[in-house]
Amino acid sequence: MRPALPSGVSLADTVFSVVDVETSGLSSRRHRVLQVAVVRVRADGRIVDRWSTLVRPRFARVGRSSRVHGLTRRDLRGAPRFADIADELTARLHGTVVTGHNVGFDWAFLRRGLRRMGYDAPDALRLCTLRLSRSLDPAGESSHRLIELCARYGIPLGRAHDALADATATAELLPHLLRAAAVADADQLSPHLRGADTAWPRGPAPVPRAAWWRLRR
């Protein structure tokens, strides 16, 4: 069955949670989130709110990706751990369409991070602005990198590879792409969606810690 907004929900009522993450590497299995941002926006471009935080991974490893996003161990010192932000994150994503430029990458990290914390993260409804932009260019004649699209549509991109700057720019890009793709209602949005479920758990289920987590005595 094709992904769709919940019955009775119109495009005008839909909130898109534009997410962006900076990570210690490219593998959601081996690497960790270092920064996450969520910018909630409506289809007409009205920003609902913005939220971002640094995240301190175990052992404070920033990985080789530090050359891309510039985050260092010193930057992450004192930042909350993923477990500390999980409730806030799920509250902001609840009942929204998780959106991002190459959202599959961001969602893989967020979903795995939530599962590590004991959440049964759903197969959330997702919209990829990269895919949406590429659908407007079937011949592949243009670049669809975020920085190029922002220049094309006159959207300021404060600092590339900063999670909040990238999420804000993507949120401002979204209404331009929806108009260009002639998406004016929920039915026209459905072909561009992935996932199936917008229900989020209120909190993590109890998960027994692995034996190696226990302190030796």
C-alpha cells in the first residue's frame, strides 16, 4: 500500500519535521550522532519552531568526519548524551512527516540511536527533498546538492554542515519544491512519501543491559 498521510489530514494541517544530523562517520551501525537539529515547518513555509543540540557520544569520539563538520571533542564536552535528548526528539517528531535532504541518512542514525535507548522507533512517514528535487529533473541535467538548490531558489545557507543551518535551509526549500512538483494536497504528496507509521512511543521500554555494561567488582 502506498504511504499516505493519516485519513482526514490535509496538506495544510501537516507539519514536516526537517531533520539534519552531523555524525562521527557514515555508518549508522558503527558511528554516532554528534549534532541533531529539528525544524518544524508547514507546507506553505511557515516555521513552527527550531531545536538543535550537540550530542556527546560514548568515549567522545568525533571520527574523521570532523574534517567536514568541524566538531571537536572540546565542542562536545558537557553536551548531553543521546539518552538525554531522546524524549525531546521523539516529542518533536511525533505526528509529523520526517523530512530531510537525503533523509534516509539522517533517519537511519536517529532510528538506530533511539533503538539503542530502548525505543521501538516506528517506520515513520518520510519525505526526501533530494528525491523530490531529482523528480523534477528526470534527465539529470542539474545538481541537487543542498547548496546548489539554495542558490537556485535564493535561500541563504548560513554554514554548510551545521545541523541547524542545513535543517533551516531545507525547511525554507521545502515549499519551493512542493510548488514546483505541483503538490497541492495530501493525495499529490503521497507518491513522494516513504514509511507508514506516525505513531511514536511515549518513552523507552525497559531493556536489560548487556553483561559487559555492568561494573566489575
